[in-house]
Amino acid sequence: MTQYRAFISYNHKDRTFVRWLLERLERYRLPKSSRGEGQNVDEDGRMGRIFCDREEFVASGNLSEAVQAALGQSQALIVVCSKTSRQSKWVNAEIAMFRSLHPDRPIFCAIVPDARDEDDVFPYTLLQEEGHEPLAADFRKGKDGKRLALLKLVAGLVSVPLDGLVQREAQRRQRRVTFVTLFFAVIAFMMAGLAVQAITARQTAERQRFEAVKARRDAEDLVGFMLGELREQLEPVGRLDALSGVGYKVLDYYEGISQSHLDDEQLAFFANALRLSGETAYRASDLTSAQRQFEAASEVTAEQLRRAPGDGAKIYNHAQSVFWLTIIDRQEGRMAETLEGFQRYYDMAVELVALDPERLDWRMELAYGASNLGTTYYDMGDFSLANSYFETGGEEFSLIAASYLRHSESEAFASALRELADNYAWQSDAQKGLGDYDVAIEMRCRQLSIYEDLNENTANIDWRVKRNQLSATLSLAVALIETERHRQALSLLHQAQSLVDQLYEHEPGNALWGILIYSHQLRILESEVALGRRAQAQTALERLDFLKRSLVLPSESSPDMIRRLAQEGQIRQNLTHLMSQVNVEPLASGNYFEQDIDVCQSVTQE
């Protein structure tokens, strides 16, 4: 679900212009005659929130999690183009990240007012992504100018024709002039017939009423900012401590107001604020505070549901509160409470689907609910029941994907397919727990088939899919190795080498990808040793040592690296033993491993 109308990417040297642009975009209200044409415009004609990253919140060599999350939740990207932004590392990285997350969403360019005609202002990544010099809103004098350039951006953001917007804006400005003229004429007439004291008293009363309403709205906006944008800005610089008391400030704000005196809109705001505060504490590993905030949110959403039992939106909101409370139980290891909570979440999803079986977002809740129960039973060691829920979730994800495909909603279809692929991975693990490796391997093959289809049918590269594809390949290889099908495992791993190379070349400094690449080579070494191929095993070992020196990997004290280094130690011992033997014939020879075979098909045929 998108949270921002747009993400503004810029170099800090252009921050004066960016502040002006942000203020104008957030204050702009679409003319009433155009609001029916615009996409997702508020009732008052405003476009919604704009995310504006700031230079002081960049804390490391990579894009922060908060910036990546904001890019993922933005409907469009606005690139502020200048001589300095062209070479900006962060601007180019944000463009690449946005395009990889949203191949079909628009990118708009805004040329700064002080750019010279001879300046090259378009970031090189933008030129690479678009393939040509893009059209831009040119804020320079003698070009579009500030007024027309601003309208160009607005028209693009809300998808309305520019010429119609310009004409209606001119009409609105004319009406404003007329209104202001008439207003002052009326005021002058009133002042002529009324006493100064009466006018002053009336104006004072009006101002006090207006200021009281404005103060309440400003307070609510401030709380929303503290829990939303401020949190996203403070996380990258490690200042989550500054948000530790935000949840309590929210409670203090509403403490003197009974929930019975809050309307539905205020209750919804209160619940969302508390959940956001709980998530902030959760990400800071403060589970006690997180639980307190989620419990408060649950009380509010329960009140909403009490007022309107059977209302789908209220059931959905309360389900989110139940979900987060259950996440805390799971983190604390309270498995009985976890099972009970996820069962409640699942039951509410069933109720939602019963209310409206055609709402795909509610069917998605049902699929998530089944998957959550599946993972819970999996953690409890009940692989049979876990697999049953995974199958239920998989069926829902399949139905949802098929429905999106029928309605030509490509992005939603791809998202549902990714969820289905993840579901197949869980089914595979559950089948391994049951000892049925053939079915486990079949599920991994289905998972890989989805990733291959997504790669083939997506115009732009989705690096999330490629990363998950490599992870699924490794899991399939492990299943083959564990069933002593080393030849098939080795062939699969060799065929995945091009995928490994793509990931490494795209982002060599990514530690999460690094551990996948390291694990890929480790499994190649393991299979070569198991097959008794000495020369190939020695080559694989040299390659492994090279990768360990060149890759960015997690700390050796991390659980993932501890496990993998232990596996490497055992494999090295096996290699030493192999090299010490004499007259050992390898189990496989020839050019079998250079053949382009379909591993999944060959395993099925066995």
C-alpha cells in the first residue's frame, strides 16, 4: 500500500529550492472541477504526503532502511535536476532503487531555477533507466517558469491534462480576485454601519474559534509527524531513543478525552498512531513498550468494532492490532499465546472474506492468516498441520494472482506471485520435516518456476526476485545434496552461476547477497568433494577462499555465519580426507556438468 504521493530525491546543495517546492506541493489544492479526474486526491483537493529525504539523515554507505521503505511506499519519484545532483551518489542510488521497486511508476524531473543552459543536469542513472533525455518541469526564467513548472508536476502526479489544469487554475485565480474584491467591499460597508467595538468583538470570537480548531488539527498533525516521518528520519542515524516516549505523548494527548467522546475518524487516528509507536519500539527491540502500545491500540480498535459490529473496515483494523500483539508473543517465545493470537487473526480474516468474497485485499488477509498459523505449527514441530495451513494459504494466493491477471493488474499480480513463491518455500520445508524429500523438491521447483516467469515477464530487472531466486536455488541444492543427488545439485549450482554474477556486479557491497554468493560456492565445493572430483574440488576451494576475501559478509559472530563456517570446516575436513586417498575413482566424470539440463525435470523423472 502506497503511503506517499511522491518521493523527492535531491542533492543537499539544492535544499533551498527543495523546501520551496515541498511547501508548494503539499499546500496545492486541485480545482474542484478537476478533482474527479485526479487519482487518489483528498476531499479538499490535496495530493497527500510527500517524502523529502534530507542530507543529514544519511548515516552509512548504503541507502538507509527508512529511505528504501519510503521509496517502496511512494507512487512517484521527483528528481530535482541540477549540476550537483547529476553526480550525486544518493540521487543516483535512489533513482535505481525506485525503478527496481516500481518498474511502471512515473519519474518526474524538476530542473532548478538557477541551472545554466550549458549545464548537464540529468543524473546519469536516470538517463540509463529511461534510455533518453527525459521531459522535465523547468523552473528557470525564460523556460517554464515557477508557476507553469509547478503545474506540470501537479498534473503528472495526479494524472490530469496540463492544459485543462492551467485553464482551471487561471479561472480559480480570477474567482479569488473577484472574491477578495467583493469581500473587502462588504467589510467596508459593514464597518460603515457597525460600531468598532462590535466588529472587534465579533472578529475576536471568530479568531478564537478558528485558532481552537487549528490548534487541535496542528496537535494531531504533530503527533502524526512524530510517529511517521520523524521516526523514518531518526532511524538511519540511530536516534530511536528520541522516539521512545512518543507513544506516551500520544496517550497523554488523549488521556483527558473519553473514547466515547471521540468520533470514528479520531479513533482511527488514535489506533494508527499507537500502532506506529508500537512498531517504533519493536524495531528498537523494546518489546515491553511495544506490547503496551499494541495493547492500547487493541483497546481502541475493539471500541471501534463495538460501535459497528460486522463492519469490515473495523474488523480489519482490529485484526492488525491482534497481529502485532501476537508478533510480540512470538518474539517472547510464548507459543501458546502465539497460536491463540494467530488463530484469532485467521478467524477475523475468514469473517472478512465471508462479508465480501470479491475483495482481494481481504482474501490476502486470509492467505496471510493461514501462513502465520502454518509457521507457528512449523516452529512447534507439527509439520503435518503446518503444511495443511500452508496449502490453504497457497490456494488463496493462487486465486488472488489469477484474479489480478484477469483484471490486467500487473503489479498486484506480480506481488501475489511473490507471496505464492514464498508459500511454496514453506511447504517445501514442512515436507522436509515430514521426511518427504520428493515433494519438498517439487515445491522448490514450483517456487523457482515462478521466479523464472517473473524475470522473463518484467520489463525492468527486479533484484528482489533475483535474490529470492538464488536463495531458492540454494535450498533446492541442499535438498538434493541431503538425498545424495550430488550430480543434479552440482548441475543446478553451475547453471545458477550467471545469477550469482549478476547480483555481485549489481551491488558488490550488499552483505545479505554476499552470504548467498558465499553459500552458493560452498555447496559447489561440498558436491565436488562428495563426488570425489579432486581437481574440481580444489578449484572450488580456491574460488571459495577468493570470495571470502572479496565479498562483504556479515560478522563471523552472526548466527548465519557461525552455521556456514561450521559447514565449511566439515567440508574442508572431508576434502583433506579425499586428497589423502590413492586410486580413488570419481563417481562422475566427463562433461555432464556442462550440459544445460532441466534439474527439476530430471528429478521428477527419477
